[in-house]
Amino acid sequence: MNNTDKLIALGVVFAWGINFMFMKFALDDISPAVLGWLRFTFLLLPALFLLKKPPVAWRWLILYGLTMSFGQFGFMFLALSMGVPTGLSALVHQSQVFFTVMLVVAVFGERIRANHLAGMLIAGVGLFLIGVGQYQGGMGLTGLFVVMAGSLSWAVGNLVIKKISTTQTIINPVSLVVWGNVSTWVAFGLLAFGLYGADGMLAQVVGLQPLGWLSVLYLAYVASLLGYAGWGDLLARYPASQVTPLALLVPVVALLTGYVMLGERLGTWHWVGIVMVMAGLMAHVFGLRVFGIKK
């Protein structure tokens, strides 16, 4: 990977890491459902009119949007609105890695490797310790379960992408992100309308403060459009094993951002659990050799 591509990769990681802070800012003004609707309104406009629909059946585009975006971000927005710290949310959200492995084994019959199983067990212990920290800190476990529901939805979305990628046709990743999120926009719109009605949605939009608007635009154009475009371009030109491990830096950036910018403080149980989850992720991605085990 040349220096330019390294900068692109680090830029995407940083953009996704501070993404959680901007979610929090926007949720100070509007509800999770309206935030989702606004985010994907801007994502689709004007890109939907500039990019051709990818050669993918509508049923797969719809399923992509409902799992990869509506479920993932709907639950994430809800968890953050419930008070789950941004850095902790970013870390627990990475449990999608393990959900994906389990689903691929169940659906596609792929064999699970020793390092994958070890990684899931180590991370499972870490999540348990984080749960202890949540309980002792009085924050409750419901928010964590909501984050994990979003992670499960993301994992299902990964399977949808795997199914789409089995075709022999080359698919523009940016086009897939845009057209695949038409169903996301519709779903968030229907949810927001059902909860608040047209007048309630309009009142929230009108009441959105400048920082809230900046956050919505950041989520739509930087975190979503530019982020996924850059990531997709790197994956198209480099082996996935060289690119995807960099995503491990996302929760690190989110944790530091939450600490510095939002004043989020975590207890000892949280930090021990965080170390365990990161160790599990590293074992999953790099193999057991990361712990000196030659297997």
C-alpha cells in the first residue's frame, strides 16, 4: 500500500471514529428516527440522480438497505440516545465481526478456524466484563443489547453483500451504497412519520441547531459517502486481509474522542473488558500468533 492509500485508509478510520461523536451531537436535537431519515435524505441527494443503478436485483438492494443501514444505524442511534457512551458503543459495535462469522458458518457452511473461535470466546469474556461495568455504573444493560442488535443487523448485511458479490458483474461500491439505501430512507421515513406525524417531523427539522445540521451533513457525506467510497476503493485494489484490520482503530479513535471531546469516563471493569474485546478482535483478524501461539 503506497503512502497516498495509507492516508486514505487512516482518513476513513478517523472519519468513522469521530462519526459517533457527530451522532451524539445530532441526537441532542432530534430523535433517532428523524436523524436516520435526514441522514439518508442527504446521502441520496443528489447522488441518486448522478449514479446508475447497479446491476443488482431490487430485492437484494432492499435487503441491503434494511440490514446494513436501517437496522444497524437505527439501533445505534437509539442506543446513543439512551445514554450509552460513544466510545463504548463503537467498541461493542465491532461484535458484528463475530456475528458475521457465526452466520457465515450457519448459512454458507464455511468452516470456522481455531483463531476465530478463540477470538469469539475472548471477546465474549470482554463483553461480559463490560456488562459488569455497566451494571455497577448504574447505566444498565439495555443500551448494550441495543448496540448488539445493530451489530447483528450489520452482520446480516455483510451476508447480503457476500451474496451480491457472488455475481460475475463488477459493481460500483458507491453506486451500491446510494441505491441500496433507497429502502433505508423509506424505512426511516415511515418510522418517523408513524411516531411523530408530518408536523412532528417538521418541528424537529426546523428545531435542528447549526451543530446538528453540521452533524447530519457529516454523517451523510463524510462518514457514509466518502467513507464507504474510500474503503470500497481500497478493498478493490488490495487484499481484504491488508485493509480490514485497520477498522480495529475505529473504536480506539471513538474512545479517545469521547474522552477528550465529550468528557466520557469509563470504569475499571469497562477498560478491562475493552482490552479483552480488542484482544479477541486481534486474534480473529491476525490469528493466534498475535499471542505467540504458532498455530
